[in-house]
Amino acid sequence: MGKTKKHNFALQPALIDNNFCGTDAGFYLAKAMDNAVSLDQITTIENIKFKTALTIGASEQIVADANCDFSKGGGLSLTNRILEPKRLQVNTEICKSVLLSSWEALQMRAGAWNDTSPRYEDFLVSQIAQAIGNSVENSVWKGADANTGQFEGFTTASTGTFANDATVVTGGTGATFSATNVIAEIGDAVALVPAAVYGKEDLTIYMNYKTYRFYLSAISALGYVNAYNMNGDYVPVFEGVNISVNYGMPDNQLVVAQKSNLFFGTDLISDQTEIRLLDMTALDGSDNMRIIAKFSGGVQHGVGADIVWYK
């Protein structure tokens, strides 16, 4: 019989039977999602089996002058946005020799009794986990449902969640960001933030690392000494608004929004969310490993009028 290895993403104890062997590596989906750094900067909703409705409330003027009668005034209107994660999967086959040299290098780290190196199977799954994380990170911002292995992102042109909401505040001149203009561009984006939102604790400016490097270069040239010591307590901010740096954000774009107004949905902790590794050597004599994973992901925003999309 061939041997398979089961990695339970739900961080639950491994279920070992005659078909599975080896130690549990249940942290791997969590690790994969950790690679999607944007998920730490938005609101994650788990356990979505199919889809969920985000209820958005808007209150009218409900405080009025007092009188002796019951005089109805104002109210609360509710609308819904649907967050429907897309089902995704990994079905791939890798020759064990492809990553063997990298794994062996880890095995030969300093120390005569080095026993901290990962098993080859764990090392292989970690590579798949990283690929999953990178894919999710890119989809969050610029993925397209029509593309294989992606879900619709926030800033995807024409089809993204922002593009399909006319209430999202848009701005920008389409300029290419540089160290000479990035502060002005960020300032223009922040200036578009509605007064009711500016000053909220979780208000965040989202940018990619290319833009962030321009920003660091600009503030360093201006002599802000904290920018020189990135190992200290430097917290990236602009005019009191926190900056979130994400790999998946497009070039020459900024998003200013509350973390609590951007949502990622998944079935991450369900019992079906796992990586399975199938060693084909005992089955067909090949030197291949098959990797199978199934998961889901999708994004949606709440109040469009509270979001600035600058491009």
C-alpha cells in the first residue's frame, strides 16, 4: 500500500490510521495564510461553508426635541453585501529530487547532533503552503474570478469589489509613483477620506512595498531620523494614519479604509481544509509526490462611501 501523509489545517490532533503515517503538521494552512500578509490587516470571517451576508446599517436622525407624545423620528436602514468565498484547490505532482538538494542543505546545518531540520515531507508541504499564501495575497487585491486559482479582488479593474460599487470614493491622476511625488500622492489620497472616518483608530493606508520604499526614501531625504532605524520602534504612519504594506497591492495605487470595513472570507478551520501528501513510489515506482489541498477564499467590503481608492 502507498503511504500518504495528512496535514490537518485546523490545528486539531492528527487522525492516524492504517492509511496515514508520520507526524502531524497541522499548522501548514495557517502558515500558508500567514504568508498572505494582507489578512492581518483586514477582517477575517471563517467557517463560511457557502456564502454569508454582511449587514450594513445606516442610521437616520433619531435624536429629536422632547415632547409629551410618541413622535416617531429617524430609523435604521439595513442593506446586505454578499461574501461568497470561491472554492480553490491544489492538485500537483512534484519529483522528490527537485527540492531534495535544498532539503539536504538544511539537514547539513552546523552541529554534529543537529536534529532541528524538517522531515522532507514537512519541507515539501511548506513550499506548497508558501505558494498558497502568495496566491491568496495577490487575489485579495488584484485577483480575477475568471482566472484559474484566483478570486475577485478589491482593486481588480472593472470586476473587483470596489469597481462594482459606485459609492467608493475614487481619485488620482494615474501618475507613476516615485520618491519625488509619493508624499504628495499619499496626501491627496488621505484628503479624500470622509470627515466621519478620518481619525478612526483602524483607519489604514494600504500600499505595496514598491510604494513604501519610495515613501521611506522621501521621508529619509527630509531628515526624519526614525526612518533610518527600522529595527527600532518605528511605526509607518502618514499624518497620524497607519500604513499597511502588502505584497499584493498593485503599483501606483493606494487604498485608505478601516480594517473593519474590508473582509476576507474562508472555510479555513473546517475539517475539510487540509493538505494531503501521496508518495507515489510504492504505487507506480516513480519518484513523485502528489500534493492535494482544498480551501476557499473571497473578499468583500462594507460601506463603500467610507473607502478611498486612489489610482
